[in-house]
Amino acid sequence: MKYPLLKSCTMLSVFLMLVTFTGCGRSESTADPKNTHNKTRAVRVSVVKVEPVPIHDIMILPAETEAWEDVLAPAETDGRVEWIGPQEGDKVKKGQLLAKIDVSALKAALARAEAAFKLAEDLYQRRKRLFGQRIIDQEELDRSLTERNLARANLHQAQIEHRRGFLLAPITGMVNHLFVDEGEFIDRGKPLVALVNVDRIKININVPEMNVRYLRPRQEAMVTIDAYPGRQLSGAVDFVAFKADPATKTFLVRVLIDNPNHEIRPGMIARVSLQLRVIPDALVAPLFALVDKSGERILFVEKDGVAYSRTVSIGIIEGNRIQITRGLNAGDHLIVMGQTEVEDGTRVQVQ
């Protein structure tokens, strides 16, 4: 009876030892590889060495085109419009006759003034001879001289009024609009013809106060017109306002561009690019290298296989590059790929 019992106890002890050893072996085999993996895992990243490079501070602002000259030619006298020469769309030269206003009535008034002056002149000359012969006295000669001078003044006024009936072009340009037709009555001072000169185009932009200090007349400007995508035009700053607009707190800056083919028309939308300054030794980073962490701008740099975060301040943006004014040093290895997968202290592998 003792031998079977002893045999059973021996078999049970062997079974428990096997279970214990087997369990311990499985625990070690599942834990060790994982722990080893955590210790050696590294994120693959790409880096660039930070070196000082030039960066251009370029400002691009929207604007609107304006004619070089835009003039409303008004009627200089009351009356009926007897004749209009050029029509809308025609080109005219400065001094060219545009219209005639009540010329017949003005011509009659001029003829009366000319006749009155001729009579006064003849009378004065006769009395002057009589005065030389001591037939009339000085007072009568002076009265005749006064009458002649008044007639001359009336003639001059009639000549001025007659000329006002002939409306001449004040500028060289295009007839953009006619406000009246032949036969209509027009009051003095009312516009008769709108003329525009588009040989050159003015482009007016509103520049913020922080940027206007960098702008000077004759400074180069690049212009694009929305109506002509892909075309870039060269112009120059013509005027920089000395006083800000009280409503917008911006300064008017006018840029001029040549328009020999008259393709650009007043009122078109334009974009003006102005170079404010050049920083020759800026530290820059690609825009995509920046990471936003709870509102902070972060860059990651690599050193000895470890990623370190840097909180940075930014400056000028040029294309896809941005100036870093604080937080980055020359010689740093800036992480430009994989930066979204790392944290401060993460092991990295540069590829």
C-alpha cells in the first residue's frame, strides 16, 4: 500500500515543477522582446543643417487700376450744342476741337463788338487830329479815348465768349463718354465729354504704417492684373503719401506702369509686389517644418540621435520659407521630415 501512495506523490511533485517551469519560460519569452524593442525603437527623420541665408521681405497688396489722366471736359458757355466731332471710342489730341456750342449767336455778338470798336477807334483818331489842330479841347479827346478803350474791352470779352463756344480737348486721350447729343441745350459748367489717357496706368495701394517706412519714389514694383493671369508687369513707385488716411490708418502709395497697347483699363483689380528690405544673414526654416503645440510654434532639432523641441519666434515669410528670429541657432540639425512623429527626447534615426 505504501508504494502506490509514494508513487502518486512523486508524480504530482514532478507535474507541479513542470507547470512552474513552463509558466516561467513563457513569461520571460513574451516580455523580453517587447522591452528590448522599446529600448531600441527610433523614429526615422530627415534633417538639414541651419545656415544663415538671405531672405527678402516682400509685401503683396491688392489694388485697383486708374487712368493716368481722367478729365471731364465741361461746357464753357450756356447754349445749344450745334456740333460734336469725335465719338465715343475715338482718340483725340490736346487742343483738338470737340464740340461747338451756340456758335451762331456768339459770332453775331462778336461782330457787333468788332464794329463798335472800329467806330470808337475811327472817332478817336479823328478827334486826335482835331486836337492837334486846336479845334477841340483835351477833355473831348479824353472822352473819345475812354470810349475807345471800353469798346476794346467789350471786343476782348466777345472774343473770349466766342472762343468758349468751341470746346477743345484739354488732354490727349480717348473719348470715354459723351454726356449730350447734338441739338441739346447745356448749361455752363456741365460735363460734355469724358476723356481718359491710358498710355500709363496709376495703381493706388493702401500700405500699413509699419511697412510704409521702407518705400521710396522710383522704387521698383512688380504688378499682376487679375484679368491677365500669368503676366507680370514692371512698374515704379511714383508717390508715397506723407499723411495717413484717418479712417483706415494706411498710407496711399501710387505705382505707375506703362500701357502702350491700352490693354489694361481703369478699374481692373491688380496685385502689387514691393520689396521692403533684404536680411542678408537670416536663419530660416521651411514652413512645413513648424509644428503647432497648444498654440506654440515648435521646431525639432536632432543632436546625437535625439530629437529636441525648440519654441521659436518667427519673422519674415518668403514663399515657403520663414525667418526664425529666436529659438534656432546656426549649425543646428533641423528636422524637416518626421517632425510630427516625435516629442522632446525621442530617439531618432537620420536618413
